[in-house]
Amino acid sequence: MPLATATARLAADAPNYVVAIEAGRHALTGDEGPHEGGEDRGPAPFEFVLSGLAACTAATLRMYMQRKTWPNAVIDVEVSLHADQDGTQYIRRGVAVAGPLDEMQRARLAEICEKTPVTRFIKRGTRIDTTLRIA
């Protein structure tokens, strides 16, 4: 049984790269930006990946804080994709926690950022098994 599911459909008559996506029970639209030949009707694929990382980071921090019965705080996560001079890609993640937390609590949250499920998933890499069928 899968842990999560998503589907994408690019209709034959769709404008360039406008993709209908279903993530679980949620309907989304994906596209590429104009610089890639798209119409920017939705996030590009890497933006979806980064969104997943940002959402997982914020939610995991909130869950941890709730378990510790720490006061609620506003959690802002910003992630961006970059490339070194040699083309090596990497992600920068900035996390801001606005709330009545002491330095030890903030340090612990920084450690938890590195242990979120999506962080671990991205860092370890994951095998992809592909089957192509002609319909």
C-alpha cells in the first residue's frame, strides 16, 4: 500500500505544459513559467518539491512544539533551489520562529529541521521504479 499518491495528466489539447495534478484528494495545476515556454498557471515541478519541504518543515516543528507543550509560535519557512558554479544543485532553507522560546528551545528546533520526513527523503535520495505503458 502506498504511503502517498499523486497523478499528473497533460491533456493532448492542453496549452504547452499545463498539467492537471491530483495529490491525494486535492486537485492542483502545474505549469512552467514563460521562460520555459509555459503560461505560469501553477507551480513548476521544482516549486512543488520545495513547497513540500517547506510545508513539512513547518508542520513538523509545530508537532514537536505541541508534544513538548511549548507555546505556539508563528513558523515561517522559506526554501529556494540554487546551483553552484559547477552546476551542483542545493537547497537553502530559512526558518523563522516568532514566539516566546528560549535559546535552548530554538536550538532544538534547528536540530528538528534536519530530521523532518521530507528533509530525510531528499537527503538520502530515493529509488524510482518506472513502468511505461502505451495506452
